[in-house]
Amino acid sequence: KEENADVALKYIDGDPDSYPNIFENAKFKASEADRERLVEALRVLSTGENLESAVDVDEVLRYFAANVFLVNLDSYLSNLKHNYYLYEEDGRLSMLPWDYNLSFGAHQLRSASDAVNFPIDDPYSGTSAEKSPILQKLLEVEEYRARYHGYLRQIAEDYVGGGRLTDTIERVSRLISPHVQTDATALYSYEEYETAVVNLKLYVLLRAESVLGQLDGSIPSTGEGQKADPSALVD
């Protein structure tokens, strides 16, 4: 049996005991009926059919659009397959976000270019679509892939292009800067912090540029495509 297949949301078999990483770490007590519903949802997911009956599709697409835009790879998108809460209601699964401190490409990537141009259509690090069934099965459906792309566009055009994200960075920086400046336990200098704020604002603008390019086809949207034609990437 593949290690951690259950937290990857792979269907193993019909026995709830085959999913120890899910049920032994449950935050709420799960009845036998709860366990059976969740396992049945994983079975339906594995077929790629009737996905709306097993997955809160819109919620999960929004979850992944945010993670992919933020390049949050300390998550389900990596080989670690962690840092999310699995939520089940009436036999439908959704994923609740958790632990975003390594967003903005701060985990498992080698360069700023990798972080800016992280591909939107195979957004995996150390793993693959085949090992990531909930995202794989959704993106195989043309309607759902288009909706996922729409959420990425909304983030890039409205939230970043409209200035909301950089405004938020500046507002939070004004709030915490006096405390950063006097922090006796700081791991970095205040000058490094100020540089980081500037670079963070630049990063999100470049990330939005890359995502929009990937959506309109001027930039390859897969890792293989980007390796084949790196000249199109955002510098």
C-alpha cells in the first residue's frame, strides 16, 4: 500500500481502517456512518464520475486556485500532502486551508523565476497529478478547469491588478514595522525586512503577470512546456 495514500485522498478499499492518517487524526469523533460516507466519497472521486456528489467542487477549486497563485507548496500540492483539514458533510468533501507561512514560493523551489512562473495546469512539487487525485479529477473536467482558471484570473486581475493585495501588504507593514524595528529576537535586520516588503510587492505583481500569461497562452502553463520554451517566462 502506498505510504500516506489516504492523506493524498486516494481510494484504497472500502474498509475505513485502511485510512488511519485520516481517522486517527480526526478533530471530531467520527461515527461509523461518518467513516463510511467519507470512504464512499473517496471511491466516487477515484472514478472521476458524479464528482458533485462526492466533492464540494466550487469550494475545492477556490482552495486550489488560491494555493496555486500563492505558490504554497508546503501543502497538498507537494509530496508532503499535508497542511489542510479534510471536511466532510453529507458525503461531500472539501478542504480547509491551514499553515500558509511558506507561501510565495518559499518552499521547495530553486529560484525566483520558478516561484514567479510556477505552472498553473500541473501545479505539483515532488509529486504528480496521479498522486493528487482530488485536483487531478477536477481538472480533467473541462467545465471545472475553466472555473479554476476563472478564479486564478480573478485573483490576478481583481485582487492583485486592482491593488488590493499590495494595499494589504503596505497596511500590515505599517502596523507591524515599529515592532519589527524593536524586536530583540529578530532573525533579520530591519533593513532586510524593509527590502523584503518591497520584494514581496514586486513578487505578487510578477506572479500575476505570469498567471495571466499562462491563462492566455503566451506562457506555457505546464512544467514541461516551460522547460521546452523558457524564453516566454516572466523574468
